[in-house]
Amino acid sequence: MTTADIMTRDVITVNPDTTMAKVQDIFRMNNIHHLPVVDEGRVVGIISHSDYLKLLHGFTLFKTEKSQEYNDAILRSLLVGEVMTKQVATLHPEDSLELAASLFRENLFHAIPVVEKSGELAGILTTFDMINYAFSNQALLSN
């Protein structure tokens, strides 16, 4: 089995010039936790839901109308390129699931972009994909 066999192919992406307000909308409207950052089709970073939550943690604790306007203005002005993780581990579609599992275990990643040899994004492999694969194989073996 390879990463291409179980990776998610339809990936929502952002670019470095996307605002964090747009990222907020994407996370709120989709059941995802990682957004690859692409520039001209190539992966240049990744932003996780945890990164987004850490950013929000620094905002004001007061929930007044004025403070919310201020926080929203920050999200509209802050760009993904300023927040994203720039050094991103990647996999190739032909890489084994064993290699992917070892990357997840050694680095405590929860998602790894899968890129073609050209550097273009092919998909994303998450720990959820790996768990689903392991569970479906276990279910097949027990029948």
C-alpha cells in the first residue's frame, strides 16, 4: 500500500496571501484541521487548526462589541504567510504507509501533504486516514 491509496485527494488549500479571516471561515465551514499553503501549485507551508487557535488565544478575553471588531480587523489584516509553518515534511504518492506511519510517530504530525515529483500538491495524508485504513483492514481480517 502507498500513500496514494489512502490519501485525501480533494484538498482545500490557501495561499500565503490569504487572510486569516478566510482561514477562519474555512475551518468553520469544513470538517478539516489542516490547510496546505500552496504558491503556484507548490506546497510552501501548512496551517493547522491548532495554529489558528493559538492565534485566537492571544486575542482579548473580553467579549465586547468593540473588542470583537478589533479581533476581526486583525484576522482580516493578518496573512497566512505570516502564521503558517514553513518547513513542511512531505510524502510522495508512491511512498509506503510504513514510511508515513514512521513520520507521524517520530514528529507528532497529524497531516502531511503528498506532493508529486514536480512539487505540486497531489493530496494530504492525515492520521485519520491512517486510522480509517487500519480499522478497515482489521475489520476485513476478522471476517
